[in-house]
Amino acid sequence: MTGLRAYFTNMTTSRRTLLAGATAALTAPFFGTGKPVLAAGKSPPVVVELFTSQGCSSCPPAEAFLAELAERQEIIALEFHVDYWDYIGWKDPFADPRYTARQRAYNALFGSPYNYTPQMVVDGRAHEVGSRRSAVEARIEAASMKRMMDAQKDAAPELVLSHGEGDALTIRLTGTPPESGPYHVTVVGFDSRHQTEVLRGENSGRNLVNAHVVRSMTTVGQAWSGGEAEFRIDMSEIAGDGGCAVLIQNPDTGRIAAAHRMMF
């Protein structure tokens, strides 16, 4: 078992619990009135993941760029803090070894022998140095065009999020994915903004600003291959004060077939 499939499997089994409510219900009805419902439709946003660290002196420009991307409606920007810079002298308060493992799984798919920062991954299929704005923008444009082509071929799943029944987030999927699955359904919680005074390490003396810092990541489904499906997760399992993103991702190729966000 290699790549993202191994990463997702390990992440899932290491969680405190996979919620009993996060199971597929293929016959569930559409959401009724009176509930907050957000639909991504067949042309969902492009996902940009930044792998970074407060201990990395070359990362602040990429973090500033991600903060700009986070303001754009056509992009879901997520900032993953890795832990392998902590030994330099500053322990990143947002670092998590699971995010380092996610980056390692991506690089295994890309054929890259090592992790690096700052790295931006676009829609799970391409990567660039996060501070190279023009190169990242080109990747985003290519990913957006790919989504449009998938939609024209009816190979773009529809994704709807609803929060209003109890204290749960409901995720509804319909349609056909662009490539064979199964796909994993992952909920990512993130903080809106942080400002940190760094006292040691390569960024000593700097006040760093970080946006959309990932604080939790939970896989609530592992076997969606098309058709109608519904998943639920308790809001208490989603950490972060900024919002959450839902990613529909092929663990074998890294491809994100659909994604949507809900801001808190």
C-alpha cells in the first residue's frame, strides 16, 4: 500500500473515532427547506495546498501568496504546516506529522524523492515552489480548464454541503467522477488567520501572518465511485475557526474530482 491510499488509511485508523454518522446512505432524500445549503455544482473551486513551516525562512512569501489566493472564490486555499523544520530552533505551533505524511504521499506520486518547503500542490495533480507566483497561477488555470472539460463530459460530481440538522455537517454527492475510484471524502478544518511572533530559528524576530491554517483532517468515506451518497460528520470533529473544506479525492492518483468550502 503506497502513496495517498496508505496515507489516508493510516490517518483514518489513527483517528480517535470515525463517526458512526459518517456512513453512506444512498437512498437519503435531498435537503429540505430551512437548512443552510451550499452547492458547488459541476464546476467546483480549484484546491491549492501549501506545505510550509514557520521555521523556514523562504516560506513567508508563499504564505502571503496563499493568503491572497484564499480571498478568491474560485480557489480553496489550505495551509498545511509540516514538522520537519522544528529541529532548527522554532517549533511551529501548527505543525502536525500527519501533514508531513500527506506531503510525502504527494511527492511519491510526483516522483519527487524528498519533501520541500514552500510547496504548493494544485488539485492534487501538480506542484510548484509556492513563491513562484506565475508558475502557480499557470497550474491553477490549467486545473480550472480541466474542470470545465470534465463538466462538459458530465464527468464532474456535484457536491452539496448542509449544516442545520443537529450539530452535523452533511455532505451529499451525486454524479460521475472523471476517473475510476473509489474516492475518499475528506473534511478539512482550518483557522481564518494567525499572527505569530517567532522568537527563534530562521525567522527569529519576524511576525508571521498565516491564513487558512489547517487544524484538522478527517476522512469520512473511502468508497465513493459515483452515484448518490451522503456522509455526515459532527461539527465538534472539525477544528478551526475559519471554516472547512470537503475534498473528493482519488487516493491512487491524487486527483481531486470535486471540492467545496463552508465558512464559519
